Amino acid sequence: MQLLAIHDRGSLEDASSLIAKFGDDAVVEAATIADRYRDNGDLNLFCRWRQVERAIMLLQLEDVVGEVH
């Protein structure tokens, strides 16, 4: 599995908020928000919310992925 970089703290904060509010369905909610921005032609916010979606997936992992130092 290739790890993804999360580039800003805001994405992690949004991911944490969605997890707190929607639980396991948080990733679906982030994807829905991203799709809404894509449909409206706002590619910057579309990309940002896709990053939030990836952050949610990473935060919800139960196993260790990658190297542990």
C-alpha cells in the first residue's frame, strides 16, 4: 500500500470533525462534499475535499502501515 501525504492541518481537522459527526460514514460524506464541488466546477475545493477523504481513510486504519520508528 502506498502512503499518501496530507499537506495541511485543515484537512486533518475537517477529517476529524467528520469522523466525530458521521463515524464510519465520514468518508462517504467527504466524497459527497467533494463531488458537489466538482459538479459546481470548483476544482480547488474538489481536490481539498478529496484530500479530506484520504485523511479520513488514513485516520480510520486499525493496522500500522509503513515503517515504525
